[in-house]
Amino acid sequence: MALRSTSNRRPRRESRETTRTREGAVRRTQMITTYGVGSMVALGDRSFIVSGLDTWNADRAERIYEPNLQRWLGVHEFRLPPAASPPAGDGVRIRLFPEWYSCGTCRDLQPFGRFGSPAGKSVCGACGSALTPSRFVVACANGHLDDFPYFDWVHKRTTPSDDTVQKHRLTLHSTGGSASLRSIIIKCSCGKDASMEGAFGKAAMPSIGVKCSGRRPWLGRYSEEKGCDEPPRTLQRGSSAAWFPVQRSSLSIPPWSQGLQRLLNKHMDKLAKYEENEAARLAVIETFIDGTGFSVDQVLGALEERKKLAGEEPEDEDVRLDASSRLRHKEYEQLYNGTSEVTRDDDFECEAAPADPSAPPPEGLTKVMLVKRLREVRALQSFTRIEMPDPAATVRRAELSLEELDWLPAIEVSGEGVFLSLNRDRLHEWENTPGPRDRARRISENHSAQLLKRAQIAGRNPTREDVTSPIDARFVLLHTLAHALINEWSLDSGYPAAALRERIYCSPGPKGMAGVLIYTATSDSAGSLGGVVGQGEPRHLRASLASALNRVSWCSQDPPCMETEAGGTDSLNLAACYACVLLPETSCETNNTFLDRALLIGTPDNPEIGYFDTSD
């Protein structure tokens, strides 16, 4: 998909059809995962930021519908990022950012526009040398982004009066003595200089009187948010902390996965116009059901399903854990019960694994379901900076557009998977015993402390619920089981671990959810070749689960790994490291946190802590 340059001015509606210079290209899926709105992308010798949705020429982009997810996110539809060429679109708009550049010959450090570079090039107008975009930017946890304040950094609260600021010429030098920040020197023509050492400290910007500017360069000039109290932090331009996507996803389940509802997706706008005119609505229905095999009564029944969904209370947008959301409850029930009848036009097919008396389900599991067909819609809801979005906490999300829009960018993927449900009676008894409960409490307490710390840094007055972690022994067990099986199945299914994903279904109580879906989903047919479904066959599953438990019973980092009191990011893991159960980040829902393999197989001193019996 093409990335096209645009001016840094606020876009006008009438100019959106203009085709601009193509600067580079990324895959459409990357517009949701890597290079979405507000992210920075290096193209050639320049750096850009992806513009807001209101600059995208997406009017003709392919629509994607998933009613459950649309209801949750409060949008009318999803749209695939526009294609590279008309008529399906002419790419996504980008803006030059950061604005500060340096010349390797002149050493000048100043905004790009002052170099006098010829149009379409990035060279110094004085010497012709290539320009280099600033390595450093500043951002805050609210998503704001700005150029690094080089002038303030050099002058350290001794900024001269405004009428002399323009006379100060900054230059960038490197001593070459080392690769450390100390060797990068910023000099001013007034005689002051400063190295970049210390610029990345949490208090570095407040110490020189720099507050968050509230800038949102992806939305253009004059889009600043006033009054942001978050302290700005220095980041490397290419740092992963400069942009974290906030994604929401949903599986298509009946009735929305059925062929009739998929047919309706294409005609809902037209039908909505005649909601009060029954005769006109019936006429519209007649125009699109011819040759489909569906009757008018079936279409009317499907419309009633839509009306019923519209009448439901929308999902709380600040739900603290996706794994326990109402949307997940709907998916869980469908995965647990399976599908009785499917057609080749349906997007969802789920059936129980065939019974094999010689290979009963492993002890501790009650149901094994083979998901032979699934469709997942992944939408970019927003993004954060500095800190990864905590799946178990509410976050301050950045805006994707200046104007309020009724759509979000999304992709749809198809694949296959295996759903495992744990024995809820056994699970309820196990999670209330002291060993598992105490280990999970250590993770929960560390998480609660982190939630409180983040709230205090942001200057909020959180409620007790806001800083109480929802993580319990059940969630940690399900999550660690998913990681152990993904690592094991990647060796046998034909898919690498990065191509497999987890979906956790967890809610407390003896009747709560207790399941995990392991699946592969891609934007083409490669995700439905049968390699994952085959792992759910009785003999395969018993062997692979036993092998997975045996594999995690010992880690090359033991005994420190098993005996750790706090591990991983923000101390949110116990016995878990890259040598045993951690996965590629694309596979995990919670950024490789809330893991403890001891809850699977116990510890050498207390094997009874583990949910699974590995004594045989």
C-alpha cells in the first residue's frame, strides 16, 4: 500500500481526492499493527508520520463488517486501509516528522524548511550534503509527540529573550570516542553546549522547564491539546516505545458468520433508508436475493437479529480485561457448543473432536473443539506511547482523527484453531487452594502496585477498583497453558510460533469461563491448511500436551527461573522466561506478562501446586 506525502496543514475536504507524490509502501496489515496512524516510518533519507484517518482517501476502500465488534467500538463499519492506486484508493497520507534535521557537513541543526532543500529531496541547500532527520523526539503517555527541544536542552533555563532566539545557530557534533550519548554534543553559536547524556531520564525535560506541548503532528498543525500534565520523555525516533497500537478483535460467530448476514452487510445502508417504508424495503430485498437461495422471510428474520443487537447495551469501552468481556462470553458459548449446521459460505465451523476410547481427553480438560474455519476482524482503535497498553487497565488513548468518524481501519483474516475447555469443578477447587492462590496473588499484587504507580504519575485520583488487578490463578493458568502449547505445536503443525495466536476466555466463579483458543489467522488461505486442527485430534492432543508439560518442567535457566520472586516486565511473571514459555509478541494477548509455569506442573518442592498431574 502506498504512503503519499501531504502538506502539514489541516486538510480540506475538497483536496482529499488529489493524488500526491508516492514516498514508499507498506503492507495493508501493517497499517493496523506497525505503521498505523501516529506512527513514524523511515522512507529513504527522510522520516514521516502517518496522518490521521480524516486525511485518508478511504471513501472507496473495501468495507468490513463485524456487528459484535462494531457495537462494542461504537462505529458504523470498518474499512480496509486504502489500496495503492485508484479507484480503490491512492494510499495513506504521511507528513514530514520530525521537523528537525542535521547536515553532516555543515553540522547545522535546524528545522528542515530552513535548509533550502529542493522539492522532493533531502539535501542541504548550502553544501548539497544529505540531511539526516533528528534521532530524538519527545513524547508523553497521552500520545502527544514533538521534536526534541534542542534549544532548551543546550541553554538549561537560560534562554535569551525572544528577539535574540533566532540569532542562535545550533550545530550537531560527535566526538566519535564512543557510541554513548555523551559523545553527541549540541553547540550553540552563543558559546553554550551540552551533550545528550541524561536526556532520557524521566525528569530530564521537567528539569529544564519543558512541559508537554500537546502536539499531535499526525493531525496537522493547530491540532494541539492544551493543558496536558504528563511529563514528556525523550525517545529514539525508531524506538518501539514511540508507538503501541491499541487493537480490538472479534471472531465472526453465528449468526454474523452465516452467509445470509454476510449478504446483508453489503446492503444495510440502503435498507436503513427505508426502515419506515415497508414496501420500499421489500422492493430492495427483492433486488439482491435473486439467485441466492434466500427468501424474503429469511432476510426479515436476519434483520430482526440486527435490530436485537442494536438494542443491547454496548460493551463498556473501558473493559479492563478482554478475556472476560461480554463479547468473549458470546464467543466462548459458541466455541463450547460448536456449530450444528454450516454451509460453504459460512465463516465459522466448530465441532467436537472425534471420540477415541483408546485416547480419552487429557485429565483436567472437559472439551476439545476443532475450529475448522474461523474469521477474525482486527481493528485499530487507537494507540499509546511510552508505555505498552495494559490489557488489564484503562488507558488514555490518542485520537486517530480531528473529525469524529463512524469507521475505523481494520483487516479481516481467516484461519483454523483448537479450543480447549478446562474442567470447571476441578479448576474451582484447585484455584482456591493456598499454593496456586498465593503464587497468583504475588503477580496480582505486583500488577496492582504498577497500576497505582501509573495513576500517580499521571496525576489521577484512582478508585480502588482502578488499581486492583483482575488477574487471578485461573487466568495465569490458562495463559501459561496457551504459551506451552503454542511452543509445542509450532514444532509439529507446520507453523512457526509467530504464526500462532492465543485467545483467552476467563471469568471468575464456578460457572465462569475457563478456555483457550489457539489458532492461526492470516489474510489469505494459508491459515486454513489443517495443521493446527490436526493437533486437536485425541491422540495428537494427549501426546502434545504431555510433551509440552514435560518441556516446561525444566528450563535451561533453572533454578533461578523457577525460584524467581518476580520476573518479566514490571515483575508481572514468576517462573517464565524466553528459554521456557515466552512467545513472539504477535502471538500473546498480554505482552508476555501474567505467566507462571509452576501453576501448570508445580515446583520441585511442591508439585501439588500444578493443575496438571505430571507424576506418571
